[in-house]
Amino acid sequence: MEIAVTENSGVTILTPMNERLDAHNSDTMKGAMKESFEAGAKNVLVDLSHVRFIDSSGLGALVSGFKNSVSHRGRLTLSGLQEQVRSMFELTRLHRVFEIHEGLQDALASFSEGDVHG
Amino acid sequence: MGRNTIELDIKVPNQTRYLSLIGRIGDALARELEEEGGGREVLADQLNVVLTEAMSNAILHAHDDDPDKTVHISLSISDHELCIRVFDQGRGFDLDAVGEPDDEGSEEHGRGLFIIRCMMDVVTYRRSKGFNVLEMWKKLR
């Protein structure tokens, strides 16, 4: 799976480019978040705007990223959840665990509101 | 087999690269029903998810990700109900022991069967003729 990695004002933005985030490619997503935090990133944003479909493995990969953020005293936020993705977060109650923003700009703004880590 | 019954029997290699294909078949099947009931978007997403979860459970857990094995899936849709069966040759598991995910969301695994149960009306897992069968029923309204 291709994951675009960009930087914006101290925020590492990871954008999975596939329409599906499932058991076939979730390890790649998991690895990308882990690498970012291990490389010293404190603020990581996963832009899910290209992802139309997620399964429990995709959700599990994001949970793994969330745990990495906690262990590295960083912050992980999500943005751009499409309908199926949002409903899967709600079904599994993970929407209560993650910081989720409507769009990329909202998410970036949340980092610049005086609470950027590092 | 009824006038409006569709039955599909699919065998694919035990590889996660085929999850997308099988999920999309479920999606397409739900959309075939559109003329009957309308508004099949939700059902299309659900079948995509249920097939993906059931198949990845067979591939990764029952068959230990062995690429030389085969996953067998059968789908049957009539006017009033649909049934999905996923066959595996693994050790099997106790469906009753599978609980709800924890509220803290700290577990990476263990949501697949919970998701299937939320989306289908009846879910059973049993041994039959040398295979384990995960059988999932849903009424169509």
C-alpha cells in the first residue's frame, strides 16, 4: 500500500492512498505510524480521506498507532473519515478513543492551537 | 432454488490479497437487490465487511496464513434472506467465548467476530464433514 508522508508545521501527515484499509495492508499502515514516532515525530495526523473501506485489522492498526503515540508521549489524530469508516469507528466505540476531525485543515488547526507537542 | 435466488460458490487461495475481491462481490450482490427493496447502500457495506472479516479470520487464524491452502465461501440470497458460509480446515474456536471489545479500545485484535455479529442476525460456527463452517444469516427487509 502506498502511504504519502508529508510535513506541515511540525505535524507528520500520513495519507494511505488505497481505498481499502484491511488485513491485506494494515501492517504497512501500522509500520508507518510506528516509524514516525520512533523517528521522533510527536504530532502525527492520519488523513483517511482516500479510505472508503476499513475492517477490524485496519482499526487494529490505528489502535496500534494510538498506543505508539502514548508510549512516545506524542499525539495521533485522524481526519477525513468517510461514511463506512465512521460507522465502523462508532460500531466498535473507537470514536471515543481517537481524536477525530472532519477535514485535514481542522486537524492541522487543532495542532496549532497552542498544544503542539515537542 | 427459487426464482429470485442467487447462489455463488467461490474458492480462492488462502491469501489476504483476495479480501478485496470477495468483499466487492458481496457489495455487488447487495446492489443487485436494489430493484427489490431500494436503499441497499448499507447492506452493500455490511456484506463487504462481513465477507472481509470472515475470510480474513479463516486465512490468518484458521489457516495460519498458509498461501497454499484454499478458502471456500458460499453465498445464497433469496428475496427474504441471505446466508454466507465460510469453510475452514483449522483447529476451530469457541464462538461463545468471543466477547465484546473493551471500552478503552486498547486491544489491537478481537473485533472481527463482534462486527460480524452486529451486522448479521444469526451466526454459528460448527464442524461439518471435515470442515469448520462459519454460517451467517440475515433477513432482508
